[in-house]
Amino acid sequence: MRERYRTSRWTRHFVYRIECTRTTWKFRVGLVAFLVVVPWLTSGWWTVAIARSLACEASRAPSDAILVENFESSYLAYERAAQLRRDGLAARVLVQTLTDPELQGPDEVAIGRLQVMATSARLGTIEIIPTRQIEPIMLNAVREMQRVLERERIRSLIVVMPLMRSRRSALVYEATLGRGGIAVRCEPVQGALSVNNWTRTWHGIQEVMEQWLKLQYYRLFVLPFA
């Protein structure tokens, strides 16, 4: 805190006096300790809250089809889709895959890879939906999938997606398919990372922080202006 003192009329144009109030070293050390100790003591709450903010609420109901989201290829997603089909929630299984926009047709290597995973998971017959990698990738890919779904007269869908990106996916599907009259149900798949253990490794921290930033990017910049 500073207090300025008056000087004589002519000297005030050249100099002035002030009194300074500064914090003590004890206050500074105490503030730093508070900022370190409190987050550490409450980490069991806020770390779980961050991870849960990235995950959508699971919702299951009989639907026209199951869609395996393939932006981040995961074998667990194919296993979950196979289980949903065996449970009788949908007879058709669609698999989305990204392709290079410069290619004249689908990426045969990518399609071969996902067919191997589908076979290993005993998923059965699948229908592949190739989507181009055009920024923003997810939004444009879902728009391409929407045209396919409308052509096939699919009005309800269970989307199988990785847990830590499922909230972002759900927002995009609701803003596109949902507005188009297609009921979308979220089926998040948990891999090695969970809402409780992501802080234990640097890879987990990097993954969650990256997904959090992407979620805010889509929420604040992509979807409002799409």
C-alpha cells in the first residue's frame, strides 16, 4: 500500500514522497503453502470432477443401429459393440473410419485394420462409413455420417466411443444428428484410464488435459459458429 505526501508547490513538479506497505516473508510463505497444500488435500475431489466432465452419461435402449466411433481406434470399442449386438439392442453395426481427402477412395489399409479388430471381437457383419479428415475433423465427419444415416433411414443410434472424449462426441452428435431428428445414445468405453487413476502417469495427465482443451474448443468456438 502506498501513500503519497504533499510537497511544496514548486517542488511537486519534480519530486514526491511516498510510504510503501509490503507483505512480509511469512505472509508470502503462508500463501504459497496454502496454494500447494489445499489442492493436494482436495485432489481426490477435483481430479475426479475434471475427468467426469469429459465423460457422457451412458444411455442404452433398442436402436436402429450401433455406431463404432473410430477417431481414436480402440479394440475395446469393438468388443463393447459386439456385446450390445448380442444383448439385442441393435442388429446393424456401423463403423466410422477416417480417410485422407486426397485419396480417390477409402483407405484400404485402415479398412483392413478395423476389419481385423471386428473379427477378433466376434462382432459379425459390419458396415463401414468412410469420412474425410477435414478440419474441424469430428464435426465434418459426423455431418458426412448424417447423410449416410438419413439415406439408410436410421432414426436411432447407439454410439460407442472412448470414455475421455465421449462428452465432446456427445455434444457434436446432438448438434448434428440430434437436430436432424436422429436419437443418439452414448455408450462410453473405459480403457486403461479412468476417472480415478488418470493422475498417476504423465501420459494420463496429458491425455485428460488434451481432451479437456478440445472439449472447450468445440464448446466455445466450433459448435456455436458451425
